[in-house]
Amino acid sequence: MTSEKKLADLTDFEQVLDTFGANPARWPEARRERLTALAASDNRAKQLLREAQAFDAMLSRAAGPPT
């Protein structure tokens, strides 16, 4: 993968995480497979996903129990 393509993929991945969170089920279907593969194969993408998962968990705890 060229460095420009990889950078574009990581930028897209980060934008999807920022918009939809860490749960792949919420990611746009048209990009889900590609981004899931990126998260499985790229160390930077793995790190971004772990950070998004931690952020999602923090938000869930801050919201309190469901009513």
C-alpha cells in the first residue's frame, strides 16, 4: 500500500470513528468491510480503534444507567 493511500485510509477511518464511534455496526455499510480489514491489519488503525472504544466506554459510564 502506498503511503498516500494508507494515509487517506487512516484519515477516513479516524473520521468514521469520530462520527459513528467504535462499533463497526454503526459504520457506513459501504465502507465497513474495508475499514474493519484496516483495523485488523494496521497498527495505527488498531490504536485509533482502541482509543475510540475507550472513549465510547467513558461516554457510556457518564450517561449512567439506562432509564
